Amino acid sequence: MQNQLQTNEEWLIAECSRGNAKSQRLLYEKYASKMYVVALRYSKTTFEAEDILQESFIKIFNHIHEFHADCPLEFWIKRIVVNTALKQNRRKLDKAKMEDVSVMPDEPSEEIEFSNYNFQQLLQLIQKLAPGYQLIFNLYAIEGYKHKEIAEMLDITEGTSKSQYARAKTLLQKMLLEEEILVHKQI
């Protein structure tokens, strides 16, 4: 079964490399919904997410001949979507507002288990974060990058990445607590 999937994927990649529109459509249909969710995490609006997704698939189709199966195709596609989102968000980042961890006051925050909340609710809260917080939270907490890698990607210090993540997490926790309080008041 695994060999058949691999063969089908190899065929799909080869056909997309040749510019076969039907194969490109199949590839798009196979991955678009998953990648749209990734794009949404880096966006403030569905329009921005759609723009990231469209630009990503243009890059994917233009560079699919460079895919060498050294990682799963889905991972390669996701990496392009994330990089496209980063490129679009770099324009929005106000690096002057990013603070290094050395100037960040220690704020004790109650730990909240994010897995206790539904995806849609968390996504809406993440989209409310300032662009820098949103980007770094996604890269660290969701994508699994280390602060050193994030610092290199965004051309910031590692301390800035750590402080932006800490602030994003604190803000998300406060938003979740506020929502819980509102829900309890309504009951």
C-alpha cells in the first residue's frame, strides 16, 4: 500500500513538473485545505490567508521539479506556505516594537493548557495578536522551530524571539481567561 502511494505521488510530481494542469489541480485539491489552515495561522483575515495560499501554490508549481523526495511532499509544501507567509508578514513587522528578553519585566502567568480549547477559538485569538507575536508564536509553538532558528529567519535576536513568544503566550492566556469569565457570567 505504501509503495502504491509513493508511486502515485511520484507520478503526480512528475506530471506537475511537466506542467500538466489536471495533475496540478489534483495536487492542489489534495493539499489546499491543510495548507489553508497553515496560512490562516499567519494571517489576520481569510483574504490574507487565501493570498498566501495562492502565492504558495504558484511557487510550488514553479519549483516542484526541485523536489527530491528527501522529505515528505506535504512537509515540503508546508515549508513553502510558511516561508510565503513569513515573507508577507516581514513587511508588517515593526521591529522597533520588538523587545529583547533583557528588558522584559517578569510577569508571572498562570499556565493554561491550550489543548483544552477548540482550534477555531484558538485561531481567532492568535489572529488578534500583533504581527510579531503572532508570527513567533506560530513558528515556536505550532511549527516547532527553536528560538535560534526563528531569530535567523526574521533577522532578530534570539532574546527578542523568546520575549515575543512569552508575551504572545501571556496575551493568549489572558484572552482565554477573559473568555472563560464571560462564559461563566452568562451561565
